[in-house]
Amino acid sequence: MRLRRIAVILACSGALCLSAIGEGIRIAAASNLQFVMPALVDAFRAEYPEAKVSVSHAASGNLVAQIRHGAPFDLLMAADTHYPQALIESGHAESQSLFVFAHGILVLWPQPQEQSTWQEILADSKLNRLAIAHPEIAPYGQAAQSFLKHHGLWENLRSRIVTGENAAQTLQFVQSGNADVGFVAASLLVSLPDSRPGIEFDLGEAALPHGAVRLTKSKRGTAADRFLTWLAEDEAVEILRDNGYRVP
Amino acid sequence: MPTLITSTWLLSPPLWEALWLTLKLAGVTTLLLGVLGLPLARWLNATRTRFAPVIEALVTLPIVLPPTVIGFYLLVAFSPQHPPGSWWVALTGGPLSFTFTGLVIASVIYSLPFAVQPFQAALRAIPEELIDASRASGATAWRTFWRVHLPLARRGIGAGLTLGFAHTLGEFGVVLMIGGSIPGETRVASIALYDEVQKLNYASAHAFAGVLLVISFVLLVVVAILQRRSRV
């Protein structure tokens, strides 16, 4: 009797799980997208009320490893084009679906006084810790590193640089006071209650491309494609621009 | 084991550096666990204070707490902008976050129960009469500790130290949150492995994971041998 009840419960929960998998698109998204995704998903669902979307955030490298080992995602939205490209090469993503939906903006934050320039901030002898994202892993870190190298500051600052695993952790190091300033993502500053200003950098048209790609194993190809198409439309572009991204 | 030999060859110098740093961190932590943990274990066994359960629970907390909780609190505590982080800066001139010293403090907290619990069990197993006899013959508490407690509990103490060492090797979440992945300072083996996966360098990630697996396994075999012997 008891066994039967357990079996019924198990069957029901199994059915629930299946129905959850059966509906909606699953998006794997880079951690710097965590504040813009709810707005994007809401706007998308306002247009397509029948669509269900769930978003999982993690570091892009982890997402790639998970997708290669069968994670049930339909789309990958990364903070660069290198990770989607890697999935295309290993046959886990559709090459023709790859497109750059936005560009990130690198910000030196916080700016201690309104008039201080980034040169002054980085040359300050009181600068103890400069936080950047890990240059070999995180696109914002790579952008910060090449900016510092380009201006001949890398060697000089190197011993004072601490690296966060991703854009979000880098900001967290600065916000908690463990680093004095940091090169962070504009998209993360937008939702921060802390309203201290920062200095935005223009790194050129092609800097910090964010690529989205549809995954080969996707079982909801049509819905996923619809989301990708919508992502290039005016409404999505406006949301992205409001949230610290550049869309040319 | 040809796979292990080929895989160790694949380890690049930065990864060797990370492995060495991990062993150094585990070594220093284990030393401190012995120095702090043994008196603590002995005191916990002997004390009759009403607060003993509270203190025992505090020491045991790291077994239960997610490493992210410890990491988050330490990140806040280490911040040089307010105490206690600011006191440390005033005292030493540098902050604790993103430093080897900071990792040592974190590791001692994180691994404390893994050392103290075997210590407590080993010390508790010593017959009371032997301690009474030692004290009755005029030995001080300190001398009794060195001449009676330590020799009789040495296997349990060895197991506690080995577990503390092994647990520090396995540290990841705490270091991820307060370390900042600085080569030679805070980029320990588990973080270096994580970084390799992020870089999609699966070959060197495999090599590194293999080496860590073998080291951890050998350590646990040592613990098992020590514990079996202490049962006899």
C-alpha cells in the first residue's frame, strides 16, 4: 500500500519534471547578462504570451563544458564570440544562427571625484588594489588587460591587480571595499544601488561582442529561433541599450 | 601508471606553481591546526562550562556551512574599509584579502572541525587513571599533556592532521571568493583547474584533476591506515 503511494508520488513528480522540460526555451547566459535578461524575457513574453523562457547564468566556460556534456539548453548567450565559436567547432551549435546581439561597455569604477581622469586614478600612489576580471577567461578582463597594455600601464600596475573570475565578481571586489577601483561591466552598474559614477571607455566598434547561438540538440528549435530573431528587433535593442550595452 | 606520468608532463609551469602553492597552504594550515586545535580539543573535552555546546557547535559549523557562506563573510571581514579588516591594515600595512595570509586564516577556519573532532576522540580514549597517575606523581598539566596525552593519542592526532591537510587541498569555494586568483599567491590547484576549464583547456584540466585525485586518494589511505591501527 505504502509502496504504491510512493510509486504514485514518484510518477507524478516525474511527469511534472517532464512537463517542465517539454515547455519553454532554456537559455544559458553569461553572468554579466543577469540584470538585462529578466527585462528581455518579460518583453519577449509580452509579445509571445504562450512562450515560456527559463534562464541559467554561469561563467561562459562552465556553460560550454556543460553543453558539451548534454546540458538541456536551447540557446547560449555569451559575453564574447569565442565560446559560441568553440561550440560550433565541436558540433554543439548551429553556425548559421550565430549573431552578435550587443557589445559590452568597459567602465573604470568608481570615479572618486567628478573631475578625476582615468590617468589620475591609475597613477594614484594610494591605489592599492585594482580589480579586473580574469584576462584569460573573462572578456571584460581581456579588454581591461589590452587597454592597460596599450597605454603602457600593465607592467607597472601588475603587482596591484587582483582578478575576479568574472565581471560580477570583479564588481563585488570593489563594492565590498577589498579593491579600490576596478574595470567592470556597465551592464552590472546599471542595477547597482550604489550610484557613484564611473568612467566609460570607447574601445572601438568591434569591442566586447556578445554572441548568441542556437544549440544543435535544441528540441524547441522554432521557439529558440523566434527568440533569436526577436533579439535583433528594435524593442530588444532598446532594452539592451538601457541596460549598459552598445548596439551599433 | 603511464597515464599519470604523461599527464604530469602536460602540466605547465603555472600549474606546477599552483600545486606547490596548494601544498604550502595545506602545510602551514596543518601546522596551525595542530598548534590551535590540540589545546582546543583538550579544553573542549575537559570543560564544564554551560557554553561548551555552543562553542562545540561553532567549531563544527564549517562542516555544515556552504563554503560560499564562509567566503562571503570573510570577504566582508577582510575589507580594509572597516573593522576587523581595517585593524589588520593598521597593524601590518596591507589588507588580508587576496593574500596568502588571508587564505591561511580562511583555511584554518574551514578545516578546523576536520582536525579537532579526531583530536577530541583520540584524547577522550585515554584512560583517566593514566592522567590521574601522572598528575599524582607530580607532573604538571603541561608535562602530562606532552608525556601522556600526546604519545597515547598520536594516531588520532595524525589522522586529524592528515584530514585537515586533505581538506585544505580540497578547498575551492572559499578561495574562489576571497583569493582573486593571483599566481603564486592565491591561485591554488582547485582554482587553477577551474581556470583551465574556463579556458577550454580540457587536456591540462584532465592532467591537473588526475594529479589532485591521486594525492587526495593517497592521503585518505594514510588516514585509513592510521585509524585502523588506533583501533587495535
